[in-house]
Amino acid sequence: MTAQATERFGVYLHVPFCIRRCDYCSFATWTDRDHLIDQYLAACRTQARTASINLPDITSVFIGGGTPNLVPADSLMSIFRELPLAPTVEFTIECNPDLVDDQQLETYVAAGVNRVSLGVQSMVPHVLASLGREHNPDNVHAAVQTIREAGITRLNLDLIYGANGESIEDWKTSVESALSLHPEHLSTYALTVEPGTPLAEDVDRHPDDDDQADKYLLADELIKSAGLMNYEISNWARRGDECQHNMLYWTQGEYLGLGVAAHSHIAQRRFWSVRTPERFIKAIEKGSSVEAGAEELDPDAWALEGRQLAIRTSEGVPQEFVPHKVQHLTEPSNVAGKVKLSVEGRLLANEVSISLQ
């Protein structure tokens, strides 16, 4: 990998440790590997130090998981002292509301964290139980207060809709409760059934498409009324508070993934790391590559992928790439000559995406 002149460059760090695995989760996370935390963070620090030689200034950082705020804050933040962070870097960390405390936030802020994403999922206890989540909704309010008192001015809340037993009123309660916390950014995701998860094995808990469509439309209405704009299918933000790191993904930007199962994109080449902490630590300690696989797209495939990603965003794509049969699912965007998905089109985004020319 060589340094490139680029306006934006991101780094993602994966923290694969959790107290409990949610029933819908298929991510590379473990609940029985806490004894590896120190070794893992040290390996990530080594990986960052080695990579930093050839990196441009980093304009966005995203720490995801897993549960990033489960591991020691100072050890986690020490990884980023190895990297060339731009003065204006957007620095996001995902947090479990139950584990947020003021000392932890003080360490994050001192290291440059300026954006927090809270995994709320629902504000209704029986819905959280259906999802296999453990946190108390009251802890979300306490966590937000702690985050604000630490000086964090950019907050995202993640919500999930479609859990078994979640009524439309339950969902309305979750959205309105989240909005009452005045987040600058709100993400809502349809519950999906991933192979190998407890949810996949329990057919009675599988979500209903029509129910999820109704909940998406309700969320869009409520969130827009609160002054947040939809800028990607699942994401709303106040103007200027769009997640810059996620925009890298949707605009085919470049980023480096650190840690297990992390994906990278450099010079139109995508590559990803080994999936287990043990293999990752061993490879780093031996000085071996942690790459598990890679792919490169030819120019035509690259251009098509770009359009398929762009149609998810509020900027949209040039109208000539949208076939007549799906034009009724689009509307003019704010960019001349481009169209974006209408709110109904967002419900059928995959259909529109695969039909793009």
C-alpha cells in the first residue's frame, strides 16, 4: 500500500468483544474471549503503527464492534496515537449505553473522539428482550447526559425495527423517545435474519416485510418532523451532521480496516482480515499478513457499483441510468440532472439498484 493524495481517508477499527451476543447478530464478536483483550489491542496498535508509514492524513475514524466501550479506554485510544489523524478528523466510537461512564468519556475526548454512536435499538423493554438485548432504556437517557457533559456535540442513536412482538405503537415510542434526546443523527435499521443466529433458527420471530414497511414510513415522517433530513436510506441527520465515515462507504472512498474481519478499500482494491482474534494476534506477532481475501472490480463493474451505492443517498444518480420501469420510484434530487429514491422507492431500493444501467 502506498500513500495517495486524497481528500478523504478513513480508518475503521473492529473491537470483537461483547458481554452478550444479540440474537440477530452475525458480526465477528465473542463473549468468551475477554482474556485476549490486552493482546488484541496490542496487536491492533502494532498493525496501526506499521500501516501509518504509508497513510495519508485520516479524515474519519470509526470504532465499531462488538462493544468498543467494553475494553480499557486508554489502551483502545493508544492505537490512534500511532496514526496520522487530520486536525479536523471525525472520530466516532460505538458505545453500549449500559457501559458509558464519565471517566471513559474523558479518556475518549482527550484522544480526539468527537462523535458517539449509541446502540439503543429500542426504548421498549419487551422489544429489547425480543432482540436479545440487555440494557435498560433508562440507561440511554443517563448515557446521553454523560456524553453531553463530556463535551460531545455529535451524537447518533441506532434503532432497529421489526422485532417479534413490537407493535406500531412500540416503534413510535422508540422513535419519539430517541428524538426527545435531540440527537444530531439517527439511524434506523430493519431487523434482518442472518444465517447461524438464534433469530434465524426461530421462524416465529422472523420479521414481516409489510410491518417493517409501515414502520419505516412512520419513522421517516416522525424524524423529518423533528428537523433531521434523510441522506441515506437508513440514516437521517441535521444539516452538516451526516456521518462522514459512512459517506466514504457510499461514495466508494478509501479506508483502512484494523482488527479482525475488518474490510479495507485502497486504490479500487478491497481486502479483508482474518475473522478470529486468535488468528489475528498470532499473525501480527509473527509479522505475517492478516489478509484473508481480496477483490478488484473492472471499470464497468466499478462504475455500476458506484451508481448502486449512490442511489441509496439523497444525491442520487443521473436520470439516464434509471430504466423507465422503476422511474416511478424516484424523484428529482437537489443535484441538477439527478434523481433519488422517493420514500416509497427506499422500500424497494434493492429492486431499483439491480435494475440500474
